[in-house]
Amino acid sequence: MRNALKVALFILIFIGFLTITKDYWEGWLLGTFSLFVTLSVIFISFVIFLENRHPTKTLTWLVLFGSFPLVGFIFYLFFGQNYRKKRLFRKKALLDEQTFRKLETNRADQERKLYMKPHQQPLLQLAKRLTQESISTATKTRVLTNGEETFAAIFAELEKAEHHIHLEYYIVRDDDIGQRLKHILMAKAKKGIHVRFLYDAVGSWKLSKTYIQEMREAGVDMIPFSPVRLPFLNNTINFRNHRKIIVIDGKVGFVGGLNIGDEYLGKNEYFGFWRDTHLLISGEAVRTLQLIFLQDWYYMTGQQLLTLNYLSAPTVADDALGGVQLVAGGPDTKWEVIKHLFFAMITSAQRSIWIASPYFIPDEDILTALKVAALSGIDVRLLVPKRPDKKIVFYASRSYFPELLEAGATIYEYEKGFMHSKIIVVDGELASIGTANMDMRSFHLNFEVNAFLYQTPSVQTLVNDFMNDFHHSSKIDIAQFQQRPLWMRIAESTARLLSPLL
């Protein structure tokens, strides 16, 4: 409510300013304002040109500025300030790299226990080069396939907490499930258990001040990630923390697609059943998930908590567990880590590539890799929602369907409810599950975290879940799709033009 009032106040002040100065707009004030916007657009265009962004992105911005200067200027303030990305997060990137190198376990010992086929070895080498996160062969995972199963597991583990609870979420709502979480955390904090809660300031902008205050009064350390002081002129507004992390006592962790809200339990009338996927992790890899949280916490608070109380994760001894690697991606990394690993997974495929993503806006690299795989006879399947939650993104996603269908890919639209899972399974042996969508925002702008699974039992569970989801989906027929109305084609093409900016 507080953030909504700030936005409303800003709008009222702006309207008041226009009203008071309306008699001057035909004179020098209008000329001055036009000159300011024109010079700003020219300067911003020059900056974008020098950044050597992808030509598609550069041309999209330049066309937008040339056609609608004022709209382009405002849109850039919200979504375009990538040139400051490295500078904004340089310190965090350096500290994260140093910390992971110092604290993570020896990779060679883990890799000797993990058999990877020759054509999969480049993926393992890429993971070594791009990340500081080690691969664990002493970690157990369990796939959670919907909201009821996920929140039941989360609350059961929270009740067992004895030392600390760490949470990091993009969206937190003050509804039934949010209240239930709040009461558990408050009760644990009052018992002396350290509860730290990092929530994204933009994703959770509707979260009430009362909710946060009650948590803090009970002893919960509740901190916003990158708070937005001036909504329309903030350098970090475009770089959001999209991670969903829970770590309990350093022994058990959760990661996946579900935020905290009743819609994830299927209580929203528009969406109905909410199909999502989360992962329960126990054992050694929880330590990496803990490190990701602790580094984010340090970035926002300056509190360094790299002690044995938080970093002594137990191991699970079982030769059949396979490999688990937790990978953090974001604007603070030198490389587009998660995108590159997705690309390597796709290009390593010999039999099948199955992808589930609610928002499918691939860049040229990923799109080309999928088309080449489909043209090569590999079973490429894409699972997307049939009902949109963000219409611009929905139509932008559909604009990529014709070329994929023509290449031989199969596209399924989920009909049972809303499909929000973020999964890739390759050859039924390798998988990724986490917070990153198959879109440019997850690749370039958001802080994300994914679990990469190498021949674990959970991969087969994901395959089985895919098969079940296909039964609740309709397969797009290319001939029928080509007959869609003209207005829909126009909407798709228009949204496609904006896709590099989404």
C-alpha cells in the first residue's frame, strides 16, 4: 500500500504541475520541454549505440526513439538502463566470486564420481568455466509438482527448524498462504531461531506495511531487495531478484517456480489450477544454495555470516543420486550463465529436448539452437500456457511458434489451468529446474537460481510429469495456427518488436 501511495502521489503531483503550467505550454515551456526530450533521446541513442548491444536490440530502441520519442524516453527509464549493469553490481560480483572460490568444495573429487557421456562432457566443462558452484554427488532431491505438495513440504520442514531459516522471494502476498507463513516464522523467531527474509521490492510492492512490521516486531529480519525510492528514475528498477530460495538449518533447501501467494494453490478464479514445479534439496548442495542467499543478504545488509553454523551441510551417501549443481545467474555475472548452460544442454541433445516455460521469448542463439535440433530430427517439445497472464509476453511468445513448428518442433498449450513450471529435460538424463524462464529477462536482467540435475532420479520424475502435462494440453496444428485471425498476427508482430526490451 505504501508503494502504491507513492506512485499515486507522483502521478498527482505531475498532473498538478501540468494543470498549473497549462497556460505556458504553448510558449517557451513547451519548447524547452521538447528540446530536453530531444536532446535526451539523442544522448541515450548514442549511449546505446556505443554499448555494442545485439543489433536487434539496438535497432529496436532506435526505431522506438525515432517513432515515439517521449514514449521511448519513458520506456527507457523503466527498462533500458543496461549500460550501468556492470558498474552497479561489480562489487557484488567480485565478492561472490571470491567467496565461492574460497568456500566451495573440490570439483575434481565430485566429477570422478559422476559419469558423463562424451557428448555431455562439454556441458560439464562449461559449467566449470562459468560458475564457481560445485557439482555434488552427495545430494538428494525430490520434485514437488504443485502448490499443495510444495507448501505442505515447506511448512513441514519449517516446523523442524532449530537454528535458522533463510527465505528469498520475488513475490510475497498478504493472503491466506502468506499469513500462514508469517505465523510460522513469527513463532520460530520468538523461540530464538534466526529468521532472515529477503523479498524483492518491486515483485512484492503490494505487500502491506503491517505485514512487514508484524514480522519485524516478532524478531524476523525482513529486508527488501533493491528498494525503489523514485519509481520512475531508479537505476536498479530493471534488475530484480526473481529467486525463490528457502534454507533451513543449512540441511534442507527449496528452489523452484512458486512464490508466496494463494494463486499458487489454484485459488485464483481466472487461472484456476496452477501447474508449477519446485524442488526439495537435502544434503551437500544445500550449502551452495545457502551461499547464494548469504551473498545476497550481505549485498543488502552488509552482514557477513560465512560461519560453520551456516555452511556445514551434511552429505547423503548413495551412488545412485547422480549430480546436482545449484547455479546463480544475474546482472552481476560476467557471462549470461544460465542462458549459456541452457544453450549447451540444447546442443548436447541426441534424442529429445523438452521445455516448459510460461514466458517463451528466446534470444537468437536459443531460437536457432532449437530450430537446428528440430530440423536434425531431435524430439523438440515446448509446453506453454494456453491462458495468458501477461498479454504482451503471451503474444510475443506466440510470434516464435511458426518457425519452430516449420522446423519440426511440437508445441503444447496447457489447458488444465495456468502452466508456470520452468523446466528443461534433455535426453531424459539432464535437467534444469528453477526460477529462470526461457526469456530474455531471465537471461540478461533478473537474479535467478536454477538446479541442474545430472542423471538424478528426479530427472525421471520430471519426464513423467511432462507426460502427464501433455495429456492435459492441446497440440498446436501448424495448418490451423496459420489460419489465426489477422488481429492476432498483428498483436504477435507488434509484441515481437518489443521482445528484445521485455
